Amino acid sequence: MISNVQAYRASLLHFRNDPAFDEHATLWHSDGLLVIADGKVVAAGDYDSLHASLPADTMVNDWRGKIITPGFIDTHVHYPQTDIIGSPAPGLLPWLNTYTFPTEGRFGDAAHAAEVAEFFLAELLRNGTTTAAVYCTVHPQSVDAFFERSHALNLRMIAGKVMMDRNAPDFLLDTAESSARDSEALIKRWHKKGRQHYAITPRFAPTSTDQQLRLAGELAAQYPDTYIQTHVAENTDEVKWVKELFPDARSYLDVYEQRGLMRKRALYAHCIWLDDNDRARMAATESVATVCPTSNLFLGSGLFDFANADKLRMPMSLATDVGGGTSFSMLQTMNELHKVGRMSGMHLDAHRMFYMATLGGARALQLEGTIGNFAAGCDADFIVLDPQATPLLSRRSATTDSLEEQLFALALLGDDRVITATYSAGARVHQRTAWI
């Protein structure tokens, strides 16, 4: 006997596959019913088919006129950079030195880290993001602050301590040995505690010695169900720098592969300046490109090559990359994703962009069957989208002739105002209120 049944009536949107490779990937119920119990999905389908099976005393939450979809999944974001979003700089490396490093230096203060973590998580939920792969700082207390807040909210989050033992200010450096020791202690404290997951997090190759990267690879082998997250091939100046630092590597990506850092659950941000050999290695190892369109445009880093990524079936997912990224909104990120695709000769339709932000993210994280769609048994992480959230969006929604047009309008015209409510494990963790 199922207890604690909750039901939500609205249009339902989710996916069972990537629409780029499966014409039947999209699951759409214009008058749908989502049934959950004890924080898990029980059923999702047409209202007419499911409502009679509800227990007699079940209250149906009526969201007709709105769209329920799985919560968005952001596979690359920096919570300590919340306060420097939108900071001017001529490129990646000057931006790091002028804004990022000084800001991250403050996270040795546990109270400051806790305050930023609280705001950051609230901002994610306000934008409909229920799972994210998050960078903390070099300070272990920044990780504790993040996970303490996420665990209290019962969110499914991934995070890790940055490992960085060279080419950064002294106040942000650890050592190869201390970073491995601290990371292992944090794994033991937080990995799989409730809905929390740990990510081994070397910032990027230029700020880690060979020894630090090798120790990170050893940790990744010792704890194979943890995540790995880092950056690769974002900027041409960065690529040149890596070649100078690691002259024996075939490519920037090869620096990581040589040190045991390519496998399932390995997340590589940007992946702009790769060649086909790199893309083939990503596919073979099931390492994932986390595509960050707003930061790539903001910092002038380059355009992600969708055509060659698809040709080699390189795994990819969508990410905001705040604070180099310019919005917490995955809808705004889809907006820029589409434009990056167009500039590189690819048309990304709305079905695929919503897939990348939901089931695509879950697959990137090896969490399909846990989050990302409404298959029975999945966590009940979902959001309520309002196609009438703004006057312009409402007017455009009234004239759409297809699901593609409606979703495309949401992606191109939507922002945080579209998110009416956000639910995590069946509990409402955000409800939109009007700003006056």
C-alpha cells in the first residue's frame, strides 16, 4: 500500500533518450498527471489514464496551463564565484587573477562560506536547478559549508574541494599531499551522505603539479563512484600554457588521461579546443564535456563544436559556469547554447536543449534512473514552468503551433520568472513570489 501520495496535474514533459538520435525520445502529455509518494515518482502519464487509480483521499494539485518537467541539472558551476558574476575582464586568465582568486580567498572563513552557500543554493532553486556539479574553493570548510546547507535542504548535489598547488596566489595554494589528504577526508565525510556526492576537483592542469594530478588519479581509482571535475581546452592562451607546462603530453586532455583522470563520472568543462583524437578518447572513456555557452561567449573563449562531438558520440551536457557564466538560469543558458550552435553550423532544437538540461545531465552524472526524468522510482525532483510568466512570453505562447515552438519560446524568452515552483524529493523548496 503506497502512502503519502501526492498528485500534480499539468502538461508533462520528459525524455527517454536524446532527441538528436531518437525521434521518439520526447514524452509529452498535454493533460498529464505526475504521481509521487515518499519523495519518489510512482507514475507519470495522461490524466485520464491515471487519475482513477489514485487513493480516494488524494488531493490533486492543479497546475493546468503550466508544464511540469524534471528539475534542471547544471553540470558545471562555481558557488564561490556568485559575488563576481558579471565582472569585466579581457579574457579567462586576467579574469581569474583579477576577480576569482581574491574572491575565493575569503572562503577560509566558514561563516562567509555558509552565507554564500545559502544564497547560491536558493538561487539555483529559484531558477529550477535541482542538481548541480559544484566547485568549492581550496578550503575544506568551503565544502563543509556547501554540503551542510544542501543536506539540510535534501538536495541531490555534487561538490568538491579545489586542488591547486601552483600558479596561484600563496593564500590559495595547498600541496599535493595535503590536497589528497583533505579530499579523502571530505569523501569519507560527505560522499553518499543523504543525497550528497563528492567530486575530486583539480582546478585545471596549470594550477596542479604532476604529483597533485597523479594523487588525484589515485583517489579516483580508490573511490570509483566519486566524480572528477576539472577544466580543459577553454581558451587558446590556456592551451598554449598547458603545452609549455606538460611538453610530453599529446594534448591538453592527454595530461589528464596520463594521470588516470578519464573515466565514467569525469566532467570536463568547455572542451572547445579539442581535436578528433581527444573527442574519441572522451567517448571511449565515457568522460563528459560540460558545455558552458554563456561563459565561453562572455570570456571570448570560442565556440563548442557540436557537429564533431556528435560525429564521435562524445558525451555532453549543459552548464552555466557561474561566475564566468552570466546567468543561473538554464533557460538563458539554452538561449546562448542555441546561438553557439548556429555560429558553428548546427541547429539545436528545443527538444534537445531541454533533454540536455534534464535526462542528458542525469546521464552525464551516471544518475539515469535516479534523476532526470519521470520513470517510476526516480527521485521526485521537478519544476513547474509558466508559459505566461511575462507579457511577451505569454503573447508568444498564445501563437505557438507545436510543442517545439512552445519549448523554443521558453528557452529563448524565459528566465527565472518562468519557474513557478521547484520540488526536491517531493518537497517544495521554491515558490515564485512577485517582485514589486
